[in-house]
Amino acid sequence: MSNPSSLSPLSAFSAAVADLVRGVAPGVVSVKSRHAQSSGFVWRPGLIVAAENALADDGEVDIVAHDGASARAELVGRDPSSDVALLRIQRTDLPQAAPSGSVPAAGVLALVVAARDGAPAASLGIVSYSGPQWRSMRGGLIDARIELSAGLRRSSEGGLALDAEGRAFGMAVFGPRRRTLVIPLATIDRVAATLAAKGRVARGYLGLGLQPVKLDGGGLGLMAISVDTRGPGAGAGVKQGDVIVAWNGEPLRGVHHLMRLMGSDSVGATVKLSLRRAGEPLELEVTIGERP
């Protein structure tokens, strides 16, 4: 540990940042597969959280710890809607980072600690935006919108985001236009607990293949180009060629908008679909199923 009293203010700050990285690094790992490398961190003994979108779709995954030891990982489950994947390893001696009890405010310092081939990697910035909960493009409920000014390498995605006290407040991932976003710990705890218990997170399902189409008079609709005969949509009376124009009275803005409306909390809910069939208006009620 450096002695800040013997250093200039800038040197003391630099030493303090390095100390934070060293303190957290043992709980941060490299996540490696044949075609991808990213980072992850210890969520619970023997369980690693990683960025779902950075994880290879198939093949074996290895975890490389701070001491260089490599271990084969078992995929417990993954949730694309929240970008959380959970891996299990036999090793249980890796430490967990101390969690922050709050969402950081805009303007505070933020440090991302990741790993590259097991060695620590870090980037420093500030929280550029801190806002309320939001839904991802795939419908996942994210407890807070946190954006960082810190740069992020592909191998650092899945690293821990820390406050100035060295407490973890989430996982750093890539957002739109490679903006650095943070998935808050509250979201990670909720999703990882579900993955640990069930292996997956339920997602809404209509059983419809949809394609956006322009509506006469303006606006956008979603045409059913295929209908699963055993799906909730078919059971409610939706037919191929029908155009969905509104969901519970809310106009639709595209497929991604519909996906955001069909998160895990939508399963079992009954909604009113406003349709056009051969140009004529029609309303149907459908109970959202769970994606197989």
C-alpha cells in the first residue's frame, strides 16, 4: 500500500487508483472461448457473472483467474434481455467485491476493472448519466440507466464498475454506438438468482413472425407473416396477414418496441391487440405465453 502523505496530490491519486485495482482484481476473471474473450466477476462462490452478448454461442468456455490458473466453466444460464450470463466453476476461493448500496450520481468517478488473459485491466472515467429504470431492446427491465465516459475494450466487457471507494455498482457492457453502459447490481442479483434456480429467464411469446409495414394514413404496423398454430396469437384468433397496429391502445413503433413490451413480467398478462384484417379494424385479447 502506498503512503499518500509522501506523494504529490496527483501521484497520491494515481497510487490510490492502482490500489483499488489491485484490491478488486482477484475477484475479476477472463472469460475465454475459441472465438471470444471478455471479462467476468465472482457473483457467489463458484459462480461467475459475465456479459451475455460477449459470450460465444457455442463451444467450451474457460475462466482464467488472477493467478493464471484456468478452469473449465459450465453455463448455468443466459438472459439476452438483461445481458447477464451465469457460469459455474469448481473453484470457490475467489473473492467477491464489496457491493455499493446505491446507484452512483452523474459526475462521480467510476473505475472499470476487467481482466485480459487473467491479468488486471482498468479504465477510469466518470458517470456521465444516471437515470431511472429502463427496458432493453429485448425487453429486459434494467433497474437504472447508468452510462460511463470510460472507454471499454472488447476483452473488458463484463468487468466490474466501481465507485471511488472501490465498491462495485454493476457490470460494464457495450451499449448502442459502443457507449459504455452499466448493468446495475440490483438487476444482476435478480437475474442471476433466477438463472441459478431455473437456468433461464422467462420471456413473453405470441407465436407470431412479424414484419413492419407502413400503414395507410401514416404510422407503422406489424404484419403477421407466420403464425404458430399452437401459440397464444393463433389461440386468440390472429391470422396470417393480420397487421397489429396497437398494444393496449398504444401505437407500435416497430418489432423492437414490441419486444420491449414482452419482458419476463409480461408472461401470463392479457393484452388487447388492435389489428387490421383486409383493411378492416379488429380487436382481439391475447394472453401472453412463455417463449419455449
